[in-house]
Amino acid sequence: MDSLELKKLRQWFLKNAALLPWRSPDLNARRNPYAVWISETMLQQTQVSTVKDYFTRWMERFPDIQTLAAASEEDVFKFWQGLGYYSRARNILRTAQIVGKELPSSRKELEALPGIGAYTAGAILSLAFHQSEAILDGNLVRIFSRFYSLDFLPTENAQAAAIYWDYAKKVADSPKAYLHNEALMELGRTICKIKNPQCQSCPLRNQCKSFAQGTAAKFPPAKKHIQKDWHGTILVVESKDNKILAVHGEQKFFCNQYALPHFETVKSFPAGIPVAAESLIDVDQVLATDNLGNIRHNITVHKINSDVLHIRLKVSSAKAHVSHRDFVWLEKAKAPEVLANSFSTKALKMIQNA
């Protein structure tokens, strides 16, 4: 992209930029580094339309790094619930606790922090500090692939990644790097979309190779997906005093946060309590067992289909025997708030519906 194309890009962005809660009305103003960090982390793997409300609620609860650093992991997960990829939330908290008050202003220091990679570091340095730093997210990958007719992805190998980053660095080699970077992200979101790109409205179409060839829809090449099927059982164990059992660690998913007990089982297991569940609770204390059906859920590369088993105990939570090193009994009404992952809350909703 030459200087003329970049000028067209800036002009297009200044005219068409959407109003977003993390974006200043003055597009030339420096942004709050903390707000950039949170918004860009939320936007990983998540649509802008979804992130808007999450970002607003987050900033109301955690307006600065100091407030965030003092929060509990459970509270952070509560405000992250529904965004998925909970390692992002955990890394945000860890980083806040490390830096204490302010984010550093160098790429080396930023990339040394939990959860901040090359893209997020570039976004913070570019948008907040107005440094001439490059970024490379899915939008830029798609634009570069189409603009330069690149039939490979940066994830294929180091050489491929270097080519994409080289183009990103050329775009950022300017005092207006912050505008170029954000404009390209906006262009990818609204014009150079994954499906049905609006090429006639694109400010870069005059030099775009795939537009000239009429092949924009063929770029970038399809990403190779690795999908793993996982079938399991979720236990909703309810005590006589209406409390729900949650466990921490030693599980397939959510190993570092409280969740409903879950484990892998064969499809359509026989009625009754699975053998794996017997290692967790005392079957002699069980009053009734109901299979409420199943839920479908996706976590990273896992395509999950889980049966939901409601186990009611004939003893109170204080007398229940639980064979797990880290567990807690939650008030039934408050359980969805504490179990801040949709995997668990989907199962809890089935109990309510039943």
C-alpha cells in the first residue's frame, strides 16, 4: 500500500468510523491504555456487537487497573461470563496484579505479561501511545491476503508469518500508524468481510490484486480446523438444603475455576449413576437421580455433547460425603453467578426448567 492508498484509507475511516464504547469521538486522540487492552482482549474470538455491552459493564465494575488487581478471580469470571476462552480473563487479572497501576509502554515489557502477545501489544502501543507499532489480527490478515493475492496464511509457518508482519510494519511506518491500524480493522469488519466483501465501497480497491482479478471471495484460503468431539456427563448435585456442588480443578474443562463436576462418558449411558460419579459422591446418600437430557457446547477445539444428570441427596450439604480436594456448596439461587461459565449455567437452567 503506497502513501496515496493509505491517505484514502485514513479519509475513509475518519468519515465512516463507528461509534464504539472503547473508541474516542476524536479519532486522533490518544486512547486509555487500559481500555485498549481490555477491549482488544475481549475482541479476540468475539464479535464487536457482543463485546460492546461486556466492555461497558466491565469498565463500570473495574474502571482501572488498581480496581481490577484487587478483585477476586470469581468476580472477574462473573463479568467475563459468556465471552468464553476464560484463560483470557485469568491472564487479565494476573497482569493487573503484576503491573499494579499502569501498563508499560514498550513492546518487550508488554509481551512479557500474561496474555499479551504481539497483536495486543501493538494495539496498546499504537492506539494508546501513538507509537509506530504494527498489529496483525484476522481483519488485517484477510485484507493483506486479498490486497496482495496471498494464497497462504501466517499460521502456516514462520516464513509466511514474516511476510504478513512485514506488510503490517510497512502500514505502521508512519506518524499516523494508529489511524492506519484501526482503519484496517474497521475496514475488515465492515467492508472487507469474510463473506460477501463490499469491494465497490473499499477505498483500497484500485490497487487490490484480488479485486482486479475478481477473486476476492477466494482469499484468504480456508483455515484448517481441528474439531474434537467430546461426550460427557455434567453432574448437578443438589443437597437436601438446596445447595449445589461445585468443584475446582482436576477436570477436563475449567480446571482452574469452579464449575459443575463433569467427566467423559460413553453416549447413552444406562440409567443410574455413572461409575465416575460414584468416586465423587456417596451413592448411599442419593435420594433420586434424573437425566434431564443433554446440552451442546463448544470450548476451543472441542465440540461437546453432555448429558445433564440431576442428583438429589437425602442429606444436607454439611453431612454430604464429597471425595474431592477442592469443592464448595453454593446456594441454588446464587450458583449461576458463581459458576461464571455458560457450560455450567446451561446445565443449571435445565434444573430450573425441569
